[in-house]
Amino acid sequence: MADNEPLGLETYKRAFEYLRIGSEAVRKAQEENRRLGIPNAFSRNGRIYYELPNGEITQEDPFKDD
């Protein structure tokens, strides 16, 4: 397939299925972290944020050793 040719429908379907599987895995991992009291890390617009077990969102790294 040449670089300027559109992708086929099956390719889009497969990509969507991979995205669905990945999103579900992330959601389950986040839920387990919350259950275990482990902060969740995520990024928005190139910045790293942490969701603490109490639900607070912060940019301070709760994993660093002080």
C-alpha cells in the first residue's frame, strides 16, 4: 500500500478493537490501584499528574523518595 492510499475498513476496525482493549485494561488497572490505595499517574498536554487515593489531583510526585 502506498503512503497516500487510504486505509481499508478492516484496518480501522482492528485499530478500534485494539483501542477498546487497551482502554479497558487501563480502566481496570486504575480501579485496582484505587482499591489498593496506589496513586494513578497520567498526562495531559505533556504534563504529568497524579490522582491520589483520596481523589486529589496533583503534580507532586507521590512516588519520589524524600
